[in-house]
Amino acid sequence: MSNILTMAMPKGRIFEEAVELLRKAGYKLPPEFDDSRKLIIEVPEEGLRFILAKPMDVATYVEHGVADVGIAGKDVLLEEERDVYELLDLNISYCYLAVAGLPNTKMNEVAPRVATKYPNVAEAYFREQGEQVEIIKLNGSIELAPIIGLSDRIVDIVSTGRTLKENGLVEYERIKDVTSRFIVNPVSYRMKDQQINDMVKRLSEVV
Amino acid sequence: MSRLFMFEKPLGMRDTLPGLYEKKSRVRSLIGDTMKLWGYQFIETPTLEYYETVGAASAIADQQLFKLLDKEGQTLVLRPDMTAPIARVAASKLLNEDLPVRLAYSANVFRAQQREGGRPAEFEQIGIECLNEETVSCDGEVIALLISSLKKAGLQQFQVSIGHVGFAQELFVQILGTNGRADILRKYLFEKNYVGYREHVNSLQLSSIDKQRLLQLLELRGGEDVIGQALDIMEQDSGKQALLDLKELWDVIKDYDVAAYVKFDFTIVSHMSYYSGILFEVYAGNVGFPIGNGGRYSLMEKFGKSASATGFAVRMDMLLEALGGGQQENSTHCIFFSQERRKEAFKLAEKMHEQGKQAVLQDITGVKNLDAFTKRFAETTYLIGGRTDE
């Protein structure tokens, strides 16, 4: 078994903050890290290999063990329910999951419809509220759905609220705060415990 | 539903083709022989059991069971594991004399189909149960046999992590007072959500010492010294017995000379209600999921017999993945013959079979592409017309 620790990183918004955090924790990451289009970046000096994945897929790579550890948003963990250890709250990329819709509207009483990228989160949330809703899964630009009449409500992540505002939507309920988490594959957590413990220690000192 | 293509199998079902079959049966016999040497006797149980009995007793969650109805309308399940069927047969028959019983099995078990790849709905488990034997020596024997079996199968890098079902629960109840409160923490631990666990602990009205004790639980992983640390945070005697048992277990494991493969890990908890003592998981370096697990359980009580047992089960698919490639050398000999020398060919094959060599008889007129066909064999002999070519 190799001593290289493979880390799954979310591309996009969270990536830069995650890289900054790793640097703060003392990991020497090469400069090309910041604008590389590569999907795999080796950093042998640190005994690390990074794979760059879609944020929604990070937990999948980690659960299957092709990545030992990863950085994933709590929204992804709630939606995907992967069997991974959620060891640290990294306190980066803060946002929250919320229910939004057109102002001063009620949900359809017969068949309330909710459009979302997070069908599991949305269904669980409305069920807890004692409401059975119909879920429509979308992959992006969720705000469109209520505007053009596809759904009564949407469930999406909100960071500044600007997108909602610009599209004339309002927030109805806040579901859960979201930050990025350090996650670990259960087997790696045992088989590479020294490397992972070291990483947890270094990261927890800077979060 | 869309029309099925003829090549399709039900979701999660897999074929075992010759190459894999060979490898699987070799590993199965290496492990099986080890188990037999240790005095474990193989048994078989039915593939179908009653939902009300074995299905309900099984550790596998209800939604993971394959269910069907029999003629009388009784609900049946495809067995989801072997532990529950063995507990049934042991409680009703084999434990009548109240002696220790050592049983082994290798069987296919069934779990609900899942959309995602890498999760077969039918897979083989090979394992043992040491029943009606409650000593720590027995727990140690099971772990030592697990390690010995994996080594015999050729697995080099693996680790057994041992926890205890009672420790976390006892600690939670001692500090929090009620089972209900303990369950909240146990759920976080089971879901591997340490962030949630810590947040919950910090939100509780507890002394900082008690909070510290709860947080330290997450760190209790490692060698023998972990038991000392666990003893420090377990203040009351009721939780200490489990730890003293584990200390003794460590000595047993050392006497078996397998301590290098073993670590303690008090963060392992189980959703399974039937575990009553130690529980453990086995990990191999290059496989993302545990390749096996086990523990002490008191499942026979559900079948009307008060006895406990310790056992383990190894997942054959995961183990084979851990063992990796290594194509077995093909030693099969092919004898091509034409009609006039058929009898001679049969005699030769018979002789080779007697010597334990694999030899295929092939009528030369039955093969269209001779070159491609001969490549599949280590050696060939031609008994055709007048010539003999090796």
C-alpha cells in the first residue's frame, strides 16, 4: 500500500479557500496549484496527491476509497449520505440551505412542487415539517423554476442572497448552515491513521 | 419499464467467469482448509428463510432484505447473512448438549439492490461461529483464526480493529444519565459525524471534565495503551469489566503472535442490536470498504436459547479485490485428435488425468480457428493422421 495520501478537492468556489487553508496548515503546495487545469496534481514532497472533482462528487470518491480524504460541503454530505467520517468543520465557504420562492405566494395545496439540486435534503426537510411535496430535480439555475412556473418553491444554497434578490425571489425558511468539512474514508482512517491524524491536527490548529 | 436487452441481469447480480471462479475457489479452499484445521465444521443452511424468524433476527436493516411470499402467504427472505441462520439451527438443534460448537460456512448472501455500482446484491461470505463459548480465549481464537485465514489466502497488508459495544454506551449513560440521551450521541458516532458529535457535546450542560471525557472517546484508537486511556475516562466500575476483558484479550492475541495485525478502536459502534461484547472490522490497504467484520453476540436468545457466540465473516468479493490481480498460470494440456486416432487420444488423456494433470480432448475438426484456440493452453499434443507432434 502506498504512503501517498490522496485528497479529493472540490473544484470551483471552495477550492481556493481550501488551498489557502492547507497552506496555512503548513502544506507547501506548488504555485501552479492555483490555475492548473489538471485533474490530478502530485505533491510528492508532502506525500500528497490531489484529485480535483465536482463538489457534489467528492464524498463519492472518498466513500469508495479512491481518495483517502477530502473536502466536501455539508450540503453534499447531507444530500449524498455517504459512509465517510466527518472529522472536522473547516469553517470555510460558509453558506446555508434555504427554501425560497416568489414573494407572497403559498404552496399549491394539492401537489406542492419543489425544484432543487438537493432532492434528498428537500424531501427530508418538508417531511419533517409534516408536508409531502413533489420534488423536481434540477442541476443548476434553480431560481428559474418558480419564475417560470415549474415549482412553488426551491431548495438551494444561499451565500449572499444576491442571486435570489436579482431574480425577484425571497427566502422563506432557513434549513441548515453549511460549511466545508474534512472527510475521511473509514478504511484509510485505520490504515493510514498516522498521516491522517497528523493532517487533522494541523488543520484543526488553523480552522 | 423499458424492454430488457437479452444480456441484462437484475441489478446488482454478477456472473463469475472461469478466471475469477478459479481464483475464488482457490482462496475459498485456502481459507476453508485453515478453518477445518482449527476444528471448525462446515454447514449449509437454506437460501430462503422466514422473514419473521431469521429475517427479523438478522442484523441487516429491513429495507435491505429481499422479500418474497410463499404459497401460504408467509413472507420469506433471501438470507441476508449467515449468522442468523446459524443461530437458528444452533439454538434449535446443535446446542442441546450445552457444549461449545465450532461451525464454518461459505455461502452467498443477499442484500437489497442499489443503483450505484460496486455494491453487489449477492455476494459470498466465508466465516465461522464459535458458539456457546464465553471465554476471552474464544474471542481471541476467532480473531487469531481470522488473521491466520487471511494470511493463508495470501493477504499481506491488513488490520483488525477491535472495539467493544459496551464501552461507549456505558460511558454515555454514566455521564448523561439516560439511555435516550446516550442514543443521540451514539447516533452521531455511528454516522461517523464527529463534527456533530463535538457540537452536541459542547451544547450539553456538563462539567468541562465530563465534556472532555466524551470528546476523548473519539481519540481512543491504537495499541495496548489505548486501554489504559479508556480506563482513565471510565470512572465507574460497571464499565471497567469490558476494558479488563479487552486487556486480557490483548494478552491472548499476543500469545497467538498476531498482535501486529491488531489495533483497538473504541469508535467502532454498530447499529446491530445483537452484539454484546467485542466487535471488530478488518481492513485491507487497497480496498475502500471493510473486507470483513465480526464480534460477540447473543443472537441465540431470539431463538429461545441463552448462549452467546463469537464469529467473523469475510466478504469474498472484497477479499479478492484486496488480493489483486495475479492471473493464475494455465497448465491445461490440449490433445487434438482425428477420428482414426481417437482411442489413442482417450488413453493419453486418461493417463494424464490419473497423474492429476488437466487435459482437454478436442476433435480437430471441431475447431475453426486453430491458432486462437491453441493459445488458450499451456501445451498441446496432436494425434492426427499419421503424425505425433508435441
